[in-house]
Amino acid sequence: MEETPPKRDTIIVDRGLASGGQRAHGLNRVLLMEKILREKVLDSQYWHVKASQLQFYGLLKECVLHVGCVGTYENSAKTKTTKFVALLLRLLQLAEIPKDVVEWLVVGDHGHVYLSVLFMVYVRLVFEDSAEIWKLLERKYNEYDKVRYIENGRVTDRHIDEIADGLLMESHFVDMTLPRLVRRWVLEEKGQLEERESLLADEFEEMVEKLEQEEQQKES
């Protein structure tokens, strides 16, 4: 009777890993994007023809010129990725970017909304200091530029402040699980963040003061 050959161990290969061992949250940075989504990007024509060849400045130019929406969509019962997602994966592959450059791309006055969103997501995925993430992304709370967002087969308009809030308050973004983020109130109690002042609250307070002054003038 022939012996049954032992089963070979299954080897799972992760394609497209960041060169040079670039890591965040203890992982190769590329692994911060879910494997299913990552594989769809790596198998796409856009990845092979364009995105995989881009270096940093070429990636910025590509985003400015050719990205017009964020998200994933269904096509013939298969999930397809947008150029935005492909460029995000390529960004995760590249060497670490200086934080001052990242900060300018998030909040600087360069006038390119999809470039800002790309680096907002990059910050949320790669940065490890929760207080730093809160401080940077909250600076987008008073910006209302529109972004075309694809989700569940629907295309909608989202404002920059909504996207910033989603990155800070929700656990997922564009089929990706976001790294754990320490809640704001915890950081406030630890003295790592100051209590956030609401622009709307300030405006409301000014309106109340104005009304009270008008009432005082009527009485006098």
C-alpha cells in the first residue's frame, strides 16, 4: 500500500510589498491595504501600464491631472478600483516621505482637492501618533470642497470636512480597515490635545452676544 505523501504547507505570497522594508504599525506599509483590494489593484491594467511605474513627483502629477473620484465600484459583478486607490497603493510602496511635505500636501494652499484627500488617507494609514493625526486632519474641518465618492454602486458628492471626519471617527474607508486611533477625549485627558474649539460654536456665541447687546440698547 502506497503511503500518502505529506501535504505541503500553503505559502501565501504578498505581492507588491514596499521596497526597503518601509513599515508602519509594525507592518510592511503595503499590508495596511486589505489583501483583496490590493490584489485587485495589482491585477488592473492601470497599475501595470501607469501607476506601478510612478515615482513621487510623477505620482503627484498623475493625481492632479487624472484623478476625478474616490472609491471602488462594481463592473460585471467584479469590484474595480479607481485610479485614486491605485495611486494610494503606489504611495505606500515608495520611500517614506518627510512629514513636513506630507503636511503641506494635506493642508497647503496648492488647490488640488484629490491630492489633499490622497494624503489625508496616507496620514491616517501610516502615521502612528494619534494626536498628530487628529491635529492634522482636524485642520480640514472648515473646508468644503466637493469630492466625487463612489460607494455601494452610487456616486455622491462629499465635502472635504466629511472625509476628514470619517477618517477620524470611522473604522473603514474605501474597503480598507483603518489602523486603531486613540479617541480624542482620551488624548485630551492625557494633555496631548487641547479641547477643540468649534467655529460654529464661536459664531453662535457671537450671535448671542449681539442679540443681548441689542436687547440692552432697547431697554436703555
